[in-house]
Amino acid sequence: MKLLVTGSAGFIGFYVATRWLAEGHEVIGFDSVNDYYDPQLKEDRLKLLMSNPNFKFVKGNLEDKEQMNELFVAHQPEVVVHLAAQAGVRYSLDNPQAYIDANVTGFLNILEACRNHRVNHLLYASSSSVYGSNTAMPFSTSQNISHPVSLYAATKRANELMAHTYSHLFQIPTTGLRFFTVYGPWGRPDMALFKFTSAIMNDKPISVFNHGQMRRDFTYIDDIVDGIIRLIPNVPQPDPQWSGHLPDPASSYAPYRIYNIGNNQPVNLMDFITQIEQAVGKKALINFEPLQPGDVPETYADIDPIREVAGFEPKTPITIGIPQFVEWYKSYYGQRGD
């Protein structure tokens, strides 16, 4: 099966493409390789992918509608895993236009291409951030999520609504994936694990927000990818039980589904830092700071729906995942000489 992975030079996209190639399939990778974070990291991920003859790469921007159409004409993907986006909650406070361009206009171009080329299944990245001001735990896909606290979250919720519209109007099967705090080797430099590891190793202080009173459903990259791969053949069908009188936001009369992909085991941020300290072999220098605009104190994923549909079960606790990241970090930056 030929898979188009947008954001293939990104963290999750790189792993999805690697896994799909390992199973003997073709992958078309698409990415802008922008400088939101170190482009060399993206280039090095791509080098590994391009060593496989079943991988083809196209560089471009989601906002370029004509290029997106040409991509689908040239490669005729059967399934699209759309992971390209402008990421980051805090950056959305400084550069909101980037989020509208990539996450709204870019997603519209993906939907239009899927419509015009009759893709069998579109899976796309949403985010745990869509739960916004919700405090009922664990976060369930059946909850109302009308109170986002960052523009990033609002664009991800917009994606879910746009996808439903296209599932309704054009019968395009769409699956939204709400990821919960993904971490692991080859991870993003703007994420906590990367920043904390780098700072601790270099005897620099780390900023810990909300005075350390944070809990996150940290989810290891292999578990995230397992969830995605399991959902690819689970093409959404109209839900005969769906009712407009009591509408379930996670399903529809249209071929549309939403799933959480998380670890289902929220961890205190200070415990997370302790694990990094143990893996690095140094104590952290900590500056405690207030909760940042756009952040939420806690995330916790209800994963019962993806368990039932796809047999998904996360397997990697932070006691395993964090040391694997630290080992990769030391190896990668030792080789680069940074």
C-alpha cells in the first residue's frame, strides 16, 4: 500500500515512514524542512529514510495548493497520514499567522487533494491541547472541547471540524489522532525532554512551569506509531448508533472518527525530571516559574476507544523511554560534535 506521509522529516512522520517501509510498503514523504527547529536534525532523519528505495521525497509547503495537487497526481497515494503542521503552543503566541497558514490553509489543501483524488483513508494529527480548559480526567473524545487556550489548539480543533465537513459532503473517511506529549529518540528540540536533557548535561538551569505542579501523559514514540499503524486499515464507516439528539463528538453518521493516542498513565513533571537526572547522571538546576499562557496543568488520555477498535496498548513507561532518549542524545550529538 502506498502511503503519503506529510511531515516525513518531522519527529512522528519519520517514525511512521520508517515503520511502513519496514513492512514492505511504499512511502511518499512530503516536508518543508523549515527552520522552526534545527533543520540538520530533519535532514538527518531524511537521510535514513532515503536509504530505502521504496521511499520518495518531495520538498514543499502545505500552503501551495498547486504543488499539493501535483503531488497527488504524480504519486496517487492510497492512504494519507497528515502529520505536517506548525507545532508548538508557546510559539503560537508569537507567530499566529504561521499556524493559520500551515494548519488551516494547509489542511484545506490536503482535504481538497483527498477529495479530488479519492484517497481511501485520511489520518491526520490533532492534539491533546484541544481539551483546553477541560478538567474532567481522563480526557475523553466524547467530551465537549469548545474552550481552547492557545491558537495552536484552536487550529487543531478546526482541523477536526474541517475533516468532518469533508467526510459529510464527500464521504472521505477521516481519522483524527489526538496525540499526548510524544517523546523519544529523534525528538523535537522544543519539547521538555530534549530541553531538559540538554540543559542538565551542560550544567544550565531549566525552567519548570506552574512551580512543578504539572502532570503529563508522556507517550513514547514507538507507542504512538503503533497506534497510527493499527488505525490505517481501520477505515471509518458511518456509525449507525450516532444520534443528532445526543451527538457523540468522536463519531458520526459520516465516515469520521477521533481517537486519543496516549500512555494512559499521567506522570508528575518532577518525577519526569528525576528520571532524566538519573539517566544523565547529574542533578538539575531548577528555576520554578508560573504557568505559561496557553499551557494546561494536566493531561491524561482515555484510550478505551482505540483499545476496542485497534487493540492498542502502550508498552513503554518513562523508566524505559527516558534512558533510551538520553542514550540517543549522547550518541547523536557526540557524532555531530555539538
